[in-house]
Amino acid sequence: MPQLNTTTWLTVITPTLLALFLITQLKLLNSHLHPPTPPKFTKTKPHAKPWELKWTKIYSPHSLPPQY
């Protein structure tokens, strides 16, 4: 049974991959996926933080025994 001759595979696969890469790059270069959006400048209001004014209970995980 004759063996498969693979000596020319590198010279065929390398230019093919290079061509696919270049075609992909050219397609991405010419496509406009999303136009740039202008930045929105909005005024931010200081929000009240309710946890700063009231005491909150800290719970321990269920795997730990209760601590009194």
C-alpha cells in the first residue's frame, strides 16, 4: 500500500491560511458594525444611602453555630 505524500501540504496550507486571513481583514476593514455614539453628559444626583443611617443585622452562614 503506497504512503500518502505530504511534502506539498505545507506549501498549500500556508498560502491558503494567509489568503483567508487577508480576506477576513479586508472584510472587517470595510464593514461598519456600529457607528460611534456621542458621549452622553448627564448630571448625577447624590443618592441617599439608607444603610448609612440605620443599623443592619449581620447574619452568619448556616454552617456556623449561632453566636450570642
